[in-house]
Amino acid sequence: MRISKEQEHFLVLPDGLSYGEVTASSLVKVNILGEVVERGSTTLGVDLSAFSLHSAIYSARPDVRCLLHLHTPATAAVSAMKCGLLPLSHEALLVGEVAYYDYNGVMEEEEDRVDLQKSLVPTCKVLVLRNHGIVALGNLWRKPSTPSTTSSLPAKSGCQRCAVQGGEQNLILLDRTTHRPNPTGTSGLGRIHFRPHAQEPTRRARIRGTHEDP
């Protein structure tokens, strides 16, 4: 999570805690290199190998404020499919332009960072890491939930339809030039409602705690 554009400070999870154990005060503040600026309420460090992926994205996309790396069964399956995230529904069209990168599991070399940054497009909200899940990019602190939701639902739908229909060649794909997503997408099973990224509210969520830069 980017908390300061001026100083390029980020909040990351401390290495060694499960998601259920993490609190706002335990988040670690680091700079773009992953160096600890403020350790938070624990004595734990950060996973530099994991942050290097996020750092490369943050460096290439200054508009991105927060990232979510998804490893759900559906997103992991789609990342391993050659066809990727398919435009099978109007909800899928809400995702917008999708970027793809052949991730090898590490981001240690500068060449790897450059290749990843080249794969990103200026407006994409979803990055598919081949065989490694999906990264949702948000321009507000609270908004990665929207691209993550709008990518997870079509990912699950795409897996199910490919399995039922016997492959991509038997599916009807929507043409993005003629089909437009509904102003509000809806998932009937989960009663989830979401809007296209262009219509996201501009109100910025506030973060309370000791990690807020002036």
C-alpha cells in the first residue's frame, strides 16, 4: 500500500504473521527498495522477494496506491490457461484491459523488473502472472477490492465454462467494440454489486494509526 508519493513509502505485511494476525499497527513501513523505515508494533522484517514484485509495479505505475495478489483457485487456474481471462460476460468487460506477464517466481534481476514493467499498460487494473495468480491494482486505498472482485468472478466463470464446454473454441466471446458492460455489474449468487473503474467514487479512505506520513 502506497502511503506517500513524495517519499515513496509503503505499508507491507510483516514476514511471519498470517493474514488473520495482521493489524494496522503491525504493518511495516518501507521505501521503494524494501528498506524498513518504521517497523511497527512487531520486531519482524519484510519478505524482500515478495515486495520486489510490488516494487516493480509501483515504480512503473505511480497512479497505483494499493496491490492485492490473488491466489484463489479460479485466479490461479486462469493464470495457467493460455486463453487467459476471457470476455465471457458483461461483468468480465468491467475488468477492462488486462496485462499478462510470464512470471518465473522471482524478481531479483533488473532485467526481470524491466520486462514486468513493459508488460503493464497505463490503464490496466488487472495483471495476470502466468501460472502464479492475478494482481489487482487500485488507485485508492480501498479500491483494489473492486478490480479483485471484478476479476475473480469472471475467472471462476471462465474456468467453469471451459470445463463444461470442452475448451475455449466452444465458447461465445463478447466483442469489446460492440458490447458494453452494464453501469452496475451484479453477481447473482453472492449478491455482489460493483461499478466500472471509471465511475469509482473519488473519496479517499483515511488510514488511522502511526504510519501516516504528513
